[in-house]
Amino acid sequence: MTRLRPQRSGARAAVAYVLQRPPRPADRRILNEIRAMERLGTRVQSFALDVPEDERMVGVAARARIMAAILRAHWLALRAMPRRYLRSLATVALWSIDSDDPLALWRRFARAAVLVETCRAQDIRHLHAHVAQDPTSVAHLAHLLSGISFSFTAHTRDIEAANAEVIRRQIAAAEFTVTCTARNAAQLRRMAAAIDVRKIRLIYHGVDLDTAAAAAVATRAAARTTSFGPPLILSVGKLVPKNGHADLIGACARLRDAEISFRCVIVGSGPLHDALVEEIRRHDLEAEVSLREPPAQEELDGLYRQARLFALAPRIADDGDRDGIPGVILEAMVRGVPVVATGVPGICGISELVHHERTGLLAPPRDPAAIAVAMQRLLTEPAHARVLADQARRLLRRDFNLWDTTRALRDLIACAAGDQIAPPAPAGAEGRELRGEACCTQASE
């Protein structure tokens, strides 16, 4: 049995983030959101459901203490609100009949009581879960046990893997649901067609333009004046099927055959490393294309500064895995690096960020020839590349500014926690109604 571990932020919390694991440097989006939330004045406590690896091997005595804490939490919940507790118990029993994994559901119920006890002790008034799986289930069950309001962020992979019935009841019970692409929002609306549309909100993952952009663009310009050798094509992403690195390598072979001078660095690690090394050899590209393990952030920043363009070739993997809006594209754009990516407008989240011929160039997925044409254009037309990069930064400032996106989420949470009364979302186009303006609807128990 895993235990719920509070990650202290130094103050009594008004909102708790429920996470699968303690945030790591790789979880930059969640870390940035939490830090921005705190800087905007919201007291945040984060809770991780997973126990760190160095604590998983615990003795009998430690396991007994964990079980005692769970039993105590359930006893306190029963004593505080017996009718609500018994109703919640009956609800979980009913859900477990149709559950794909009833044991996992009961484990989440066990954790939920511990979360409720901690919320009461620390005066936490709202729960926000990241990932529409275990964290949202625990937050939902904590809501059933205590009445504390909750919300959750649903990511692309969560939505694709979700049980439709489970996510419908989570959306119905939550004060609001946030997602990071318009495509995701539309899919959630289809899955929960009978639920108030205002409960599903589009809030993009933001980037901190104010602290990173100006310095990055200035140093990038300085670095180019002193760089030598072929122009650099940079790609960053896990070496997994959905990132389409094999298609990028195929595009590089076409650039080489067209006698375009370049070098390509693919930064990432993952299960496809050996297969991609073989793909580079097959195309005889060892002199032009290299794979690199993810370096320290300072070194990665240096690669972004040297890059003439950033390229990523996402696809829908054979198992259905796909990305929403890859954070690495945001990282490239905020640094002023022109972008080539794959995607289909209206079908994938990338097209909400890379607007073809406006903020970057889009090519069809799984099409190395088209990817090569797009990269060749940006390498051989630097003035056009600069226009696209400048327009991309304007789009980031309008829709992806971390402080604006976090304020939108903060206002929704404040409304759910009763700290403010927010006006309804403005009427208008369908996409506008899904944006993150502060508005909350009262969820029934």
C-alpha cells in the first residue's frame, strides 16, 4: 500500500495539488504552474501519491504505521460525517462492480481519507489534480468523503486512455476541468455531452516570457555571429514512437541528397535509441546527424542559441499514443528559434501553436519528403524564418504567457473555493466559451 506524502511549501495551504509523484525537473510545466500560483498569492500544498523509490522497501513496522494512519483517517471521516462516509462507501462499492480494476479503486478510496484528514488539518479548501487517472480519482473520492471542492487538469494521453464513463462522472462532480488544447476540450465535451460546457476549460500551458525571452533572443543573436560550421537543426524529445524521430532522420537524408549544408542534433533518451542509431547508419548520415543524451539545462540552452531551426515530427503511434502541444516547441519559440513540425490543423494540438506560414511551418505526419521541404525553406530563406519566429513570439505573448494562464487557473480555483464570485464566461464562438475566463458552476454532490 503506498502512502500519501505531503510536499511542504512552507505555509498553510489553501489549495492542494494532487499529483502522481513528487514533481521532478522533467515535470517543468507542473513545477512552473505551482511556482507561478504561489507568486500570484495562492498558498499551495502539493501531495504525491507515489512513494519515492528509496522508500518503497519498507519494513513490517513501517507498513503497520501506514495502515494505522489509513484506518485512523477513515475512522475520523466516519465520525465527522457518518452519513456522507457511508454514502461514499456505498458509491465506491457500486462503482467497483463495473470497474476494470476494483482493487485499485479501493486503494484510491483508502488514500482519499488520508487526504481529507490532511486537508482539514491544514485548512485546505480546494483540490486540483494533475492527470485524469489516479490523482483525479483520489481527489474525487476525497470530495465524496468531505465535500471539499475539486478540479483537475486532463492531458492528451489521459483523455485517450480514459474510461469514458469514469471521466464523465469526474467532470460532473468537479467544479471545473482544465485541458491544454482545443482538441482535448472538444473531445471532453463529446465524452460529457450532457454536462454544462462551462465546466470544461481551455487553458494552455504557459511559458515565462518575461524572465526568459529577452535574454535568450539577445544571446542567440550574439551566438550566431561567432558560430562556425553548417547551420544547426535541433530536435528535443523522448526517443519514443510518437515523436517521429525516424521521419526526421529520413528528412535529413533528403536534405543531404539536395546538397543542403546542415547538422542535426537530436536530444533525448528512450527505448528507440538503438533503432534510431541504426536508422542514421542506414541513411549514411553519421556526419550530419547525431543523438545526444539530455544534457544539463545550461548546455541545452546553448544548443537552442546555436540552432538555425527547431524540428519535431510527431505522429500518432501505432498504440494510439500522441502528444498535445509539446513543451519543447514552446521552448524553441520563446527563444526565437523558427519551428518546423508535423500536424494536421484541427486534428492535433500542435496546429494550435504552429500556424502554417504564420508562426512556423507544418508538414504532414509520417512524410519525410514534406518535412525536408519545410526545413530547406527555413534554412535557405532566413528572412522568412525570422518573420515566422517573430510572429510565434507574438502568439506566445497572447495565448501562452505563464502569468496569464496561471491567473486564469487561479481565478477558477478561487471561485471554486468561495474566495470570489466570478462572472460567467462571455458568449461567443465555441472556442471562446472554452477559454479559461474565471467562472465556476456549482457541482452537485
